[in-house]
Amino acid sequence: MTTLPPVVAVALVVAVLTVGVYGVAVVDRLVSAVVAGWMVSAGEALAAPLRAVAVAVTRQPVTTEAPDRILWVLAPAAYAGLAAAALAVVPLAPGVAVTDVRTGIVVFGAAEALAIVAIFLHGWAPNAPLPLIAGYRFVGVALSYELLSMFVLIAAAIPAESMSIGAIVESQAGLWNVIRQPLGLPLFLIVAAGVTFLGPLDVVDSTDLAGGGAAEDSGMQHLAWSAARAAMLIAFSAASAAVFLGGWHGPVLPAAVWMALKTAGVATVLVGARHVIARVSPERFVRWAWTVLLPLAFLDLVIAGMASL
Amino acid sequence: MTGVDVAFWVFALAAVWSGYRVFRTDSMVRASFLLLASFLNVGAILVLLLAEYLGTALLFMMTVEMVVMALFMVMFMMNPAGLNPMEMVHQPRLAAVAGVVTTAGLGLVAVVVDFPDAPVDPAAETIRALGTELLGGSMLVFESAGVTLLATMVCAVILSAARGRYGDGTAGSVAPPLEPGGDHRPEDDLVGDGGGGHHHHGGH
């Protein structure tokens, strides 16, 4: 197995995230149009992200009274950086990863946990009521699904006998984890929806808090935060494809193409969920997460453990 | 000086600096996350020492712990949202003396003791060795501690749950008096049918 030089691999992660963020914005525009019953031409959808950038650049920056300016500015950078760190341990084709470390799923889990800090601080920093409420509400919800992610990732590591994501992909040559461990992917997608706060789990930047965590963001700041959120969505999509959907395994097409198709497919499902599934009540979700989802994650571990005996 | 040496010094200085800042800042939330920054740098040093699993596990364990800590401190400290400036040290003189003595003691140990120099082979199966230790020789100790902690967490969640098998967790709670030593006014209660804000019981 050949490995890419680190410089090339880092450039590849940046390229994947850039294309991915653009793609997420285009798909978001298309899905929102379809759901609303509007007509939208392909050219219009492709131009939508650029138009959003133009609007953000020309908008007047506003600020709040006594914000924590450093945290406020750095939060989107931290969030995007964590997306890149998470993607760095996901091989995009055999041997093509920044670093397919032996502790791949632990690094991914750490990036995911640190994203909670970035999202919370992004709400805390403006020193304003609505973002603050959103930040605290997010932490309450996030703590209830954080364990799910670790359990389903550990379950995927059992048949691979390794915590490296490359080894987990290799272990799915015969049978994909989505069939072998049917509970894994749905639970992981719930975590993905939570960490990128979209659709049913948009408890952060939601309309019931007038924009919540991003209520005081303006112009470029808002753009950076949206882009970072889309980057995290791509990192989660790539991890879902690698850990549960067999990664680069597939007939006829080259390995990297399969991986790209699966990642794009998962990302489209997540973006679609944003428009077709209503937001759940945070309180109800927390109860549901501890009493239903967590036992399901345990069951997923038991299934994986029994199968490997 | 290799790249690893440079990385070590960067992480070590960042860990010490953010640890120092914990006590110099004026907010619970900032203090929690500066402490987290310190831990993250220590985790990175563990990874440099090829304790990859311990280092990366430290990253996510400490992250979740500090998030919980920040949340609960703000909830219990009556400092709205952790935004109001407040002193981060208690008994500053004693704390300063204890800090200087501890730092000097540990520093002396670090300088005087002749530590063994046993570089780890990067290809060594350190994670497997750790797993064998945890689930082999030390299994009884670790499993007992693990199950005890799990039971504690489950019990804490049950005790703090709003609704339990013995009814509402808020049953019988009364509002504090507005004046110190004043009388309890049932109409201030947020729960129960004492009059509060919710008049949907119909049967009064």
C-alpha cells in the first residue's frame, strides 16, 4: 500500500473540504427549492454559494457590548480546523490519508468532542442572551449523544481488530458494517446531525432563538461559521462512508470514486434531513437519547461483540 | 534538536502558560477551557512519547469533562452565564505559598532524579500492550472501578431526574422567602398547585 507524502495529503484534505463546502451549499439550495416547490435552474443553484459570499463580504460588520472578541473570531477557525483534523484520519482511498493512525476512531471522537467546545464558545463569546442560551442548550443536548458516537465507533473497530479507520474499511471487504451492525449508521448519523446542528437537532442556530448561536454574527463571521459547519458535515459524511458503508470497496469504479460517491450520498441525506425533518424539542430529545438511543448503542456493541466471538 | 524536541517545547510551554492563565482569568468558563487547553497540550506530549492511545483518549475525556465542569460550575455558582468577572482564587496567600512549594518540589525532583532513558520503538504494539494490561493482569481492579463509576453515574442521573418512580422530582419544593427570614409565600412556588403561575387545575 503506497502512502501519500504529507504535504500532498494535507492539500488533498483542504481541497476535499473546499469542494465539499461548496457542494453542501449547492445541494442545500436545490433541496430547499424542491421542498418549497420552487423552480431553480442548475446555474442558479451553482451560483447560490457565490452569491452568499458576495452578500457576506458586502454586509456591515456589527458587534455586541463587551464580547470575548478572540473567542468569537477563533470559534469558526477552531470548528473548521477540527473538521480538517477529523478528516485527516479518514483514508479517502487505500493509503490516501494525512495519517491513518492506529487510534483513528479516538482522534475522530476527540475532534467531535472538541467541536462541542467550539460551538459552545461561539455562543458564549458574543456576550448576548440568545447566543448564550443556544450555547448552553447545545451542551445539554450534546452531552446526551456524545457517548453514542464512541459506542458505535468501538463496535465498528471490533471486527477490524484495530482502531485505525483504514483497517476498519479493510475489514468490510466482504460485508459492510451497515449490514453487519445495522444500528451503527443510523446512530452515527444522529450524532452527525447533532454536531453539525442541522434539521431535527438544530438546537443551536435555530429560528426559535432568532438565529441562536449565530444571532449576533454578521457578514464574514457568519459566512465563516456556515462554511465551518459544512466542513464538519463533510468530515462526518466521509467517516460514515468509511466506517459503515465499506469506504472505497465497490465494483467496477476506482476506489477513490466509490469513496467520493458514498461521502456525497451521506452528505446529501444529511442536508436533505435539514429541510424535511422538523426540529425536535431539546428536552424530549435528551430524555429519548438517554433512555432509547443509549441502550440501542449498547445493543450495537453487543451485536458486534457476539459476531466476533 | 529534532522536530519532536521542538514540538515538545511548544506543547510544554503552552501547557504551563494556559495552566497559569487559569488562575489569572476572571471567568469560570474561561478558567475551565484554559484548563482544557493545558490538558490538551499534555495529551499532545503523551502522543509524542508514543503513548498514542492515552494521549488521544486524554483529549476527548478531558474535553467532555471540562464541558461538564463549565456547565455545572455556572449552574451552581450563581454567576449568570459565567460572564461576570469574578476572582478565580481563594485564600490567595496560602495558595501562592502552596503553589511555590509544590512547583519547587516537583522541579527539584525533575532536575535531580536521574530518569531512565528508554525510548519506545515506534513500531511497538503499545496499544495492544495497554489493552492486555487492562484486561489481563489488572482486570479485577479496572473492572471493579469501572462498574462502580457506572453505577454511580446511573444513580446520580436517577436522583437528579425530573420524573422518577416516586413521582415528580420537584414535589414538595417551596420558593425561598423574598426577605431573609421572611415567610414562605405559596404563590411564589413554581411547582405544585399552590397558586403559582399555572392555573390549569380547574378544581380549585
